[in-house]
Amino acid sequence: MAYDERKSRSYSVYTEGFRFHPTDRELMKYLLHYVINKPLPTLVPIEQEDLYSKDPWVFFDGRKEKTMYFFTELKKKKKENTRYVRSVGSGSWKSQDKGKAVISERGSILGYKRSLRYQWKASEHDGQWLMKEYSVSDEVKKQLRKRVRDYNKENYVLCRVKRKKGEDDPIEQKETIETEELNAIIDDPLNGVLKPIATLNLTL
């Protein structure tokens, strides 16, 4: 499925009251559907970006969300090894653990979740960006190669990126409201009525 950037960005303009809080297992299913080119439900706000080409705040510029989801391709440092490029812009993503298995309903390992933190020493951004990276297990990849023609997304992962700074900062209350702020609230589109997301059925 070809991903249109304009269309994918519209996914993140949520209907008021709608919150995207998928489980690890659900995120793995989204990733599996993506790598075999199966369409995702319309309201699933996962975009395709090259996360390892720019600093994380670039993708959040002008956006209200504190957590965003991306499909991105990992790039190897050298073709013959398994180490991936983690440096981006002025800093780099550093692994915080060895990864945790994501288990299916039947107890099978679908893939792994790894925690990373953005580091740029002596910068205000150091440690303020967190990532959970979801990858498909080698055993599942092996089966997908046999089942899917033109399987070419083996190095793609799903990333949940979160910005920490200011997340818990209290908002100073005031009795008055500026006309500009009120107009922005009134003019903000609600995107119509929320439709239920289709259930994903993926049996491995």
C-alpha cells in the first residue's frame, strides 16, 4: 500500500475525545499488516517517516501531540553486520535495554520492543525524547518470506516517540480569555463523528 504523506498526517488530527492507546500486541499487529502491505484502519494515526534522518522535534513541529507513531526503515551501518545507524541530526538514539518480547494471544513471540532515549549532551533536548521501537521477530520474518510475494520491508519497525519536556507543567489559570484563543477553539474542526475502528484479525 502506498502511503500518502498528506493523508497520513490527517490521521493525527484526532476527533475530539478520541485517544490512540494501543497495547504492545496491537502495535505489533499493525506493524505486521504494514510490512505485508495490508491496509490499516482509517483512524490509526501511524505515519511513515525516516526517523533516523532528522532530530525528533522536527516531526513534532507545529503538532499538539506529545506521543506520535511512525513506521520507519532501519539502516545498517555495514551491509554484512546487524548493527543499525542510530545517530540523527545533532544527537543519537541510545538503547536503554536489550528488548522485551511481545507475545501473541497464543503465547508465540511476534517480535520485540526496545526502549531508546535521545541523547545530545549539553543540550536542552538531551533525555527529553523517548522511543519504543517494535520489530518483527526473525521467525516471523522467515514465515513472511515464504508467504508474501515481493516481501521488501524486512527492516521496517514501528516507533512510538514521546516528548517529555513540559508534559506535567501546570497551566496558570486566569479569569479572562483572549478573543484569539476563543476563536481558535471555536474554529477547530472536530472531524465529524467518530467511527469504530475495524478489528484486526491476524492469526500466526
